[in-house]
Amino acid sequence: MKPEDNKPVKPVSKVSSLKWKRLFAKKWFFPAVYLATAALILSLVWWYQGAQNSGVNKTNTSWEDSFKQEEPTVGKSEHMKLPTKETSNTLESMGYYDEAASEKSKEASLVKYANTYWPHSGLDYARKDGKSFAVLAAMSGKVLRVEENPLTGNQVELRHEDGIVTVYQSLDDVSVKEGDSISQGDTIAKAGRNSFEKEAGTHLHFEIRKDGESVNPAQYLKKQ
């Protein structure tokens, strides 16, 4: 073995320390470390925000789903139908007295009683042959009143939704009583006579009252 082969060996720790010093001395070292650290921090921030947004979306979706489940189902409104059968051969014999109508129409909608003319508050239905016919419920509802009036004859009132009451006068053979639940199209009576519209003969007088006031039935019946 040659003497030069016996040179002392530098400790490993000193070599490593020397390499780090040389590395630190490089101009690009600290900017590179800074950029790498910044990139890592930004990545962590983006990951955290993404996780948070995902949680919020899940929460919102869950809330919206629960809201939709609790939302009540709204059914379609029942459209009013004629209070007579299509096969009954009835015709509208007198219309509603409308202040906005023509003079001819208003004159035709006056009822003469006790030498006085009274505005007609509903629609009259009758057959040309003068025979009686079945009177039907124009809408589903509950029987509010059944009574015998000395002028308008037997009368039935049905209460419906939205403050609507349908009134059926000049009846015979009433088949319902107060408190009954009635479905649209059920037979509630037959057409008869009354003293107030004596000249009308056998007929049905049909009214619609909205919040206690008589209204033109045509505006409801035309929707059918």
C-alpha cells in the first residue's frame, strides 16, 4: 500500500454540510424554494375550498329536496258545469241582468211580479214542452241550506271553495239535506214552479253568489 493511500478521509457530516453551503450560495435556491412553497400552499387552499363547496352543494341539494317533499300538492280547480243534463233538452229561458249589457238584453232579463219589474239575479233553464227535469250540482260542495220559500219555491244552496255558493230555486222532489257532501253532477232535485216567476212555468232558477253577492253565472260556466 502506498503512503498516499493513507490520506485521512473527511467526515461525512462535513461533506454534507459543505454541499448544503454550496447549494445555499446559489442565487436561484431561495426563489425556487419560495415558489415551491407558494405552489404547495395554493394547492392546499384550492383543495380546501373545493371540499367546502362540495359540502355546501350537498347541503343545498338536501335542503331543496326536503323542501320539495314538504311542498303541498295543489290539485287542479274543478270547472263549473251546467246544472242540467245534456240529454235533458233544456234551454236558457232567461239570462242574468247585467248593467253593462245592451238595453235589449237588460229588458229581457226583468222579472215582472206584483206590477213591478225586478232584475233577474241568475239564469233560468226550462224545456220547450214544459216538462220537469233533473237538477244537478254544478260543482262539488256541501249543502249549506234547504228551505221552502213562499216566493221562490223550494231552494237548495251549496257551498264551495273560494267563497262561492250556488243557489237552486223553483225545485220539486229535493233529495238532499243540510250538511250533505255533494259531488259535481249529483242529482239534488227536479225542476218545479214558484210564485215569483209564475209565468216561467216549470223551470230551474240558478244563481252563483261570490262572497255573498250575486254574480253572472255565465262567467263561470263559459270556462267549461
